[in-house]
Amino acid sequence: MNGRPIEGIATDAAHSTKRGVTEFQGINLATGERIFYENLGEQTVNIGEFLAVVRAVKYIIENDFQPRVIYTDSMTALTWLNNKSTASSKRNRELQKAEIFLKALSADVDSVEVRHWNNKAWGETPADFNRKGIKT
């Protein structure tokens, strides 16, 4: 696939050390609508990226969203999702719940395709918070 994706869910996370906030969101690529958003408090961007993808998987399963495709620019989130386990030393309830969900509903989770968003070819994901280079 060479062209920029126009269907599915794009996810992204951002972390502000100044505000002590990690947040994530998911955007419907076909409509541009934000379909979910969460402020996690003080976490890491990798945790935010991972939880964004897990939230998108849940959204697809619960709403029979089509196509069953998610895009993330985070290789860490992709790895953790494929392993159904994180490598984070920062433990919290949301990570535990996400890992349990991924394992308990493994067959459903595996029916959702998660692809890497190619920032170099397509620009930033539509779920990007557009804060690069800004001290937040």
C-alpha cells in the first residue's frame, strides 16, 4: 500500500512533562471524527500509544466497526499488542486490564489488523496532537 490510508482508525498519544499528562486519542480516518480520548495522568508515551491501540481494538469489537484496521506510528505499541503483554516497568491498573482483555478475547483481538502508520510517506497520523517542538 503506497497511498495514505483513508479508512480505519488512527491512534496516537502525547506526553507533556510540563503538565505531567499523558493522553491518547483515536480518529476515524473516513470521517475525521474523534471516536475516543483519554487523559491518563502521569504515564509514558509508550503506555499511551499502547492503550490507544487497545482502546481502538475494543471500539472495533464492541461497535463492529469496519474496516477492522488500526494504524499506529508506534513500533512499541505494535510489539506489545502482538505479545499481548507490555515490557513497561511502570505498572498500573490500566495496563493490567489491557493485558487481561487482549488475552481473554484473543480470537476477537486477532481478527483486528493493526498496521504501522508510515510517517515518512504519509505525514503525521491524523490522531497526532500536533505538539512536536512545543514545550508542553
